[in-house]
Amino acid sequence: MKMLTKVAKKETAAFLLMIVFASIIYLYNITLSDLWIDETFTKKLIEFPFSKILEFLAGDFHPPLYFILLKLFVSIVGTSDFAIRLFSVLGAICTLITSYTIGQRVFGKNGALVFCLLILSIPLLVSNSHNARMYTWASFSVTGVFLYSNLYIMTNKRSDLVFLGLFTLMASYLHYYCLIAAFWSNFFVFFSLLLKKRKAWFAHLIAMSAVVLLYLPWMSVLLAQTNTAKDHFYIAPLNIQSILSCYIGPFMAIFWFEISSYIMIVIVFGLTMISIYRHFIAQRNNNTSILGLSLIIFNATILTGIIISFLLRPVLMLRYVGTVVTMLMVPPTLFFISTKNKVVKILLLVLLFCCGIYTSISASYFSMGPYKQSLNYLHRVHPHVKKIVHVTEATTGPLLEHSKIGDWDHYWIKNEKSVFYTNLNVFTELHQILSLDKVLSHDEIFCLVDMEISPLNRDVLNMILSSSRTIQVDKIVDDKSKPSITISLYLLQYIGENPTK
């Protein structure tokens, strides 16, 4: 008994040490990058009352739970860049805590530790912890759905079913990819119980019916957002590269691959294939349900995104895979649990962990854009310029967020040629106009802002350039990171949309 207690204490100490290390990694360089468009949308949205938040989200493409929880969080800690990103760090930490505490019942204590270590090594999850968006909490909810789905299949306990329902409801209100993942997970649970002729399938059906009823208030909003997405969504058309990125992208350092990324890809998918062989072909292990569920959640979610992209509108992108990214580490976890060769286990585990942390640290030095830098330059070099016109929406929120150093009016041309993906109405300081004639006088000097990494609205850009005389074009290269994002500042003199020649 004393020996078991000592072992338990060592495992707990190892997990607490892991949480401390994870906190350091997740917090490292967390405020290096300026807030980018999605983060400024988040920050601006939570300034409004709850009723207004729901109203704005009805015109966006996300469910409300993350924003409601973040608003409650910042009411305590404030709305600094650090504070709103800290909430994402807490989501990543909670994912690890859930994976260990609940994962012990699925993988065993050693297996749960391995699962947590592998989750900590995922570069995409680390990157998402630096992002004031819902993706770490999405990972938390889907991981909870996965664990309690397995537990209810194994135990048929009512308490496990209750937690499965709670995590399913949470996932549904966090992100639509979480909703898809939760659907496939519960689909698996229901038919597993039905095929095994267990009466627990009926209790599961009742519980999920209750979840559906609790989700109905948002269903009408979801349908409206779906109609909006048909015309105004921004994701590139589906191709082989976008599908492949869903599988290898989680191991990238934001937008690029390190050598460590390739090593992780080879090891993770190599161990996945070995686990599939052992469980489904050789049938040497009894964890087929656990492996099967993880594969279904990840792959069926991506497949659903592919089908929707064909039938409705492209909706598949790497960022959304962050909702189910922890499922990638289930097959390797099962490999480490079932492999008896300690040398192989330790070498592969250490290599995976070191490669993941190296890639994550490399990614933490990347900045999402020189927004403050551009405004400082404009304020210093062209202090007489008071009007900024945005071509790409990616610059609107960030430049508004950092405009305190100067006295500028910001404009966005909203016409049939403008492509957007965020509900710009949330930025109340942004003047949405149909034509520059309404806000610029003849020969007035203004600044046109463009972003090379987001080449949207080329027709609008050309229209503005054709109605103006170009005085100067400055390229502002982000000095906080390499590779760097560049913002173009066009100093223009307005001559009118129909100038006389």
C-alpha cells in the first residue's frame, strides 16, 4: 500500500511539474504580436452588453459561449492584450488537467501522463494559447466529449452520461467544428451501445435529446449564419493542399515548417499506423473502441467540412482543426501504453516532446503584423494625414485598436466589390462608406492601407488608385519577427472618381 501511495505521489508530482512547464510555454512571448483582426473583433465585441454581443454574433459565423465567458473573465482581470490572451492559456491548461484527471480512467495513470505530454507538444495548441479566440477552449470541450464518450461506453454510469451531455453542450456553443465533432462522437456512442445490446443506449438517447433542446435557441441563428456564409465567407476554395494541411498543419510553426515539424509528422503518423495495425488488423489490444473513436472524431469532422465545402461554401481550414487537434495524439498514446520496450518508448516520447516544444517556441517569435509600427511611422513621417482608408479588412480592427497615438478617421468602402469575413459593424469607430466622394475633398491627402498577406478587394484598391494621384508608397516590414508581414501605406491625393482629363 505504501509503495502504491509513493507511485501515486510521484505521478501527481510529475503532472504538477508538467503544468508548471506548460504554463511557461503557453505564456512565453504571449504579448509579442500586436492583436490581429480576429482578436480585435473579440476585444471590441466583449465591450458590449450581453444582448448586443448576441446581436452582433448573429451576423458573424460563431456561437456565443466563448465570448460570454471571456466577458465574465475580463470583468475581473481587465481587457489588456495579456488578459484576453490569458483566457486562452487557461483553456489549454484545462485541456491538460482534464486529459490527466479524467484520462486516467481511460488510459490509466501512466497513459494519462503520456497523453498530456503529447498534447503539450502540439505546436498548434501552443499557438492557439497566444490567440484571443476560442480554439483552446474548443480543444478542452472536444477532449472532454471524447473521454466521457469512452467512459460511458465502458461503464454506463449515469454520472459519466451527465458529463458527456455537459461537454457536448459546451462544445456545441463554442465552435461549429466542435458541434460536428460532438455529433460524430455521440453517434459512435449510440451505435456502440446499440450493437452491444446494452440498455444504456436509451439513456444516451434521452440525454442527447435534452442537449438538442438546450441548443434549439441558437439553431435559428445557425441557419441564418449558414445563409450568410453562402455569399460572404472568406475561405479559399477546397483543394488537395487545404485537405492535407488539416493533417500536417498542426505541427507547423504558424505559417512554416521547421525540421522538427517533419520529424513530428513522421513519428505521429507512423505510430498511428502501428496502432491501427495492432488494434484492427492484428487485434492484439483491447482498446479498439478508444482508437476508433479518436479516428472518427478527427477524420469525420474533416470529412464533414469537405462535404460542406462541396455542397455549400468552402469551410475547411487549418485553424478550425484546432478544435479536434488533441485527437491526433490518441493513437500514439495507445502505442506507448502497449509497447513494452522502454528504450524505444523513452526515445520516441522525448523526441516528440522536444520537437514539439522547439517548433512552438519558434512560432512564439512570430508577429501577426506591424500595426503599431505602421501607425507610429504614419504619425511621425506624415503627421498632416488624418484619414485612413482600408482596402483589406485585416487592417481595420488592428489599426483602430492602436490609433490612440494619433487623431485619424478610418474608412471602409462597403460596396458590391468588397469582400469581408468579419462583422465589421462591431467596430463602431469605423466609417463604412459607399464612395470616397462623400468623405474626401478634391486634392485632399489621405492614406490607403493594404496588407500583402491578405490580398483581398483588388478591384476596390484599383478603383481608389485610379481616382487618386500616388505621392508615395511605404512598405512597413514587421521588425518584431522573421518571417515578417508587410503593410503598404499609400500616400495619395484624391482627384475624384470621375476626374476630367
